[in-house]
Amino acid sequence: MISLLEPALALQLLVLGGVAGFLAGLLGVGGGMMMVPFVTWMLSSRGVDAGLAVKMAIATSMATIMFTSISSLRAHHARGAVRWPIVRTMSPGIVAGGLLAGAGAFALIKGAWLAVAFALFVGYSATRMLIRRHVTPTGALPNGWTQAMVGAAIGFMSGLVGAGGAFLSVPFLTRCRVPIHNAVATSAAMGLPIALASTTGYVLGSWRLVTPVQGAIGYVVLPVLGMIAIASMATAPLGARVAHATDTRRLSAAFALLLYALAAYMVWRGLTA
């Protein structure tokens, strides 16, 4: 049985969570893009099968979003930026999509393929950060059923790669003439149901899975979840405050290059799993 409570690893996880939370607050990016590759490496280096390590890293990273999204949601709500009618309309689809991905597709797809899918997601996100292309509004929000269907697609795709959904929901909302600050805030609010549904799905889909990692419930590794969540919740508000006083464009470009390196690592890990 592999223990993840050793002091050196605990320190690494706290640092990882702190850096991921700070960058999430500073640049508005999902901390999972950093956490998944590093947690995959931590587990693999301790003898966990590469395919299983990828799944556990994605599931645990998504579980941390349950905690970090709450602090982000509170900050956006205090500014009155969240469009709650949109959240209420899209959430049923988001929950259905997240559960379907977590309890069904995630358990069936090989970890190697999930690693490649995650790498493509990270590469896409890094390219968007570098290009910063303006999204042109094309029309108003669709009707409730269509919004729910879009929510299901966002929840499903997010559940596969362990993301909070902003990489899909923000472009969708801005194309529907939702101002960017409202789109970001509303996407942050939708991150909570995405994380809850996907994490529940991961646990249900792997309930009887026997893993060599101590403290794991299926794919979710509780010691890793706890340490990363504590550190990231503490540093995310600091990153948000720094963002308001700093020009983050050069930092975004530098972080995008780091993401390309992490994406390359996940492709390599997927091909060798």
C-alpha cells in the first residue's frame, strides 16, 4: 500500500496547491491544468500504474474545484456579476453531463486516452492565452432547453478532463452577448455543480476499485485532495488581488509556454501508459 502522508510529499502538495491557487486567481485559469500533470508524476514515481495515475490525478483535481470554486463564487456574487438565471437553467444539463462522464465514460476510457485528451485541452487553453482572440457576439442566449443541452455538453467534456468548464462556458456566453465580466463570474458559479456532479460520478464509477494508494476512494485520493484544497483556497484570493494591480499579459504568455511543456508530458505519459 502506497502512503501519501510522508512529510516531503505533503510539502510538495501544499506548494503545488498554493501555486495553482495563486495562478488561478492571478490569470483566471484552472488550477487543474497544473495539478493533473504533477499529481500524475507524483503517483507514477511511487509505483502507481500510469493509466491509473492519470485517472486519479484528473478525479482528485476536479474534486478540489468543489472547494476553490466556492471562494471564487462568493467573490463574484458579492460584486453582483453572476447571472443566476443562466446558472439555474444550465445546471440540470451540467449535472447530467458531469455524472455521465464521471460514472460512465471516465471509467470506461483508458487512462492513456484520457491523458492525450487532457493534453489537447491544455494545449488549446495555452493557445487561447497566447492569441487572446476577441470573441464576437453572434446572437442572444438560446431557449432554456438549448441552454440545458449546452450545459450537458460542458459538464460531460469537463468531467473527462477534470476542468471547471470555463474553457467552454465563457466563449459560449460571450458569443451570446453576455458581457465578459458576467460570463467569467457565471462560469465560476457553474464550476461548483460541474465539480460536484463529476466527482460524485468518479466515486460511483470506481466504488469497488481496489487501488494501491492509501486514503483513496476509487479514483479520488483524499490526502492529496485535502492538502491541495487547503493551500489553493488560501492563495487564490491573493492572486486575484495581485491581478487587479498588475499587467498579467507577459505572465500569461510565460504560463502558456509552461502549459505546452505540461501538455507534452501528458502526451508522453499517455503514449507510454
